[in-house]
Amino acid sequence: MARALAAANPAGVTTKWGAGAPIFRSADGSFSFKPRGRIIEDVSSTVGSRYDGRNITTTGARALRLGIEGAVGTHFIYQFEMDFSENTADVVTAYVGWRNHLFDKLDYDIRLGHLVNDRSFEGITGSDSTPFHDRNVVANAIVPQRGYYGLGGQVRIFGPTWHFSTQLTGDRIDGDQRVADGRTVIVRGHWNPVKNDGNIVHVGAWMFDEHLSSAQRNLTRGTVIGGRFNGALRVQTGTLDGGTGTTGYGAELGGYAGPLWIMGETGHRTARRLDAPSFQTRASSLSGGYFLTGELPPYNPRTGQFDQPDVKRPVFDGGTGAIELTARYETLRFSNIPTPGEGVGNDPGRELVSELLHSGHVQRDALEHRQPGRRLHRPRRRRDLRHAHLRQLLMAVFQHVLPTSQHSIERDDS
């Protein structure tokens, strides 16, 4: 039988099924090839809002991926993926790279091509590995204006309990070729001060600085709050033109003990504008989960992100699969824009509530304006002001903010 198999496979190619796809390797291990694919489709519904435009049911495909990855020899690596969701064909990840050892227990890789940002814990986690329906507001809002991807280069260094990366990229692949690209610099690092078989502590930090090209001066954003259900659950900025660049930074703290995990993130972004105050974005998120079936959280200590869980009792083997309870609380605030907005989302395994409120600055300015022959009383406490005008603020948001055009968030990660 062994001789027959060898005769039928003179190249000695081996096939192993792993991570949802076959991996082909040459007999000497010098070549490997793996097809990649991903299908994520959504059906979502929101109910209970006093604004009828929010009580809708929608369908869509968040990810329809097809790609390849592999290696030539010990050091050369490559990956290419296309996404066909939203009725468009879009290049996402497309790079070649080189990996090697620097010293004992110290590795590095260099990648050139269309790269995803190494930014934020959930921002770098794959869309098929996030513990919720969508990434949190830190990943979606504290982001370069050009989005999750840019064409350029990246260097990553990996130690036993840490990693550090830096990348310099231009705009997304095949942008406007008539003008110079923008420029984005991103750095991120993480450290595991505690790391053993059943417990990990994660500490991370990152920042980016972006100079916008002359072809992309629009800073308008519409960010989902509480998860991506539909275009009605967004915190909107209104139209913002004249952008020159953005700077953002964030911090990560969390870890796991056995099947229980918790992760907190916070971030701040400043978007600079010509002849106008800088547009400010603040976001924070606290999330956690517990695997009822006993799996360890799928944390990757090499890159400081989540992967897919290692299921103890797969359904295809007659088991229960992995069952996890999750919860998340997140906040988002826009300021220094004509219609400041705030959003709050609670997500115990599914999104429950989101609010869009004017910050009250516009109403405060109107109350403090003195009219001839009339003196208006100035409220002593901002909370009293909000209570007195809450109905007016909500009506203003519903009538003027929500009906604006719905801007989709950037296409998600690799």
C-alpha cells in the first residue's frame, strides 16, 4: 500500500486540514499553499424605538472572502485576499514578506504590500474571530481616515511575552493616481506580564499619525454604536470638509483566567481641519466572556489578539461545540463639530440599546445669549439643563441627524 501511494503521488505532497481549509506541503517542507475563504452574512432587526426609521429589518453580507496564502522555503511568505461583499470586488490583504530569527526566542518579519493596521485589540482581530457581532467602537472610530488598510511596509518583532510593530503606508490600493498619496505611520506593542497555561494578562498601547492626500479631505463619519445592526444605529458627524490629517492613540488592558476573559480598550482621535477646530473623537469599551463548555479564550500571545477558539467537543464529532456568554459596554463621543453626538451601547451577547444625543452645547449657547430688554436665567448645573431640554434635543437629533446619508464603516480586516 505504501508503494502504491508513493507511485500515485510522486511529488510527495502532503495535505493537512487545519483552520477550516486544507494546507498543501511539499515532501521536503519547502513549499506550502493554503486556500482561504470566509462567508459572514447578517440578518438583523431593531424594534422598540420611538423613531420609526429605526424599527427595520435588514440583510447583508459583511464578508465574502476568497484568497490564498503560503510560503516558499523557510523565510519567504505571501498572502492575497479579495472581498466580494457589498456588490463590489475589493482587494483586502495582498503582501509578500520575509521572516527569520534574530536571536534565540526573538523572531521578526517584514511585509510589503496592502496591509491591515496593527491597531487596537479588536481592530487587529479578524472579523471571523471577534467575540461579538462587530468590532467595538475603539476599533471602528479611532482609525485613520483611509480605513483599515494601506499600501506600504511593516516590520514586526516578537519576543517570548511581547511584540512590537511599526508600519508606514500610503492610501488604499489603487487610489487616486493623479495626486500624491497620504501618509500614515502606525506603531503598536503588547506585553504579557503574566503568561502560563491557564492565565494571561495583556497590556497594549498604539498610536498613529496620518497626513491626508489632497484627494481625501472629507472627514465625515457615521459610526455604529452597540454593534452593526443597520444604518439607523449610528452616531453621525454631519458633513466635515477641509481635513488635513488625523492623530490617534489608544490603550488595552485585560486577560483571562481559565474560561473567563475580560478586555478593556480606550482611544482618542484628533482630526485636523483647515480654518476650523479639530474634530475630536473619544471611545471606550469594556467586554468580557465565559466559555460554558470549558474552552480557554482564543488569545494569541504572539500578536496580542483573538483567534478562533480551540473547540473541545466539536459538533461534527457529536459534541456540543463551544458555547460562550459575552457582554460589552461601550461609549462614543464626537465633539468640535456643528452637531455634537454621543452614543452608549450595552451588548450582553446581543445589542440592547443605543442612544443618540446632542451634547447640549448648542442649547447652552442659546440660553446664555442676551436679548435686548430681556435677561435669561443661566442654569447652574449642566444636568438640570439637559433635563429641561431633553425632549427638544431628542427631536433635533431625530429630525436632523439621523436622516442624513448613511456612511458605511471601512471594510473589515484580513
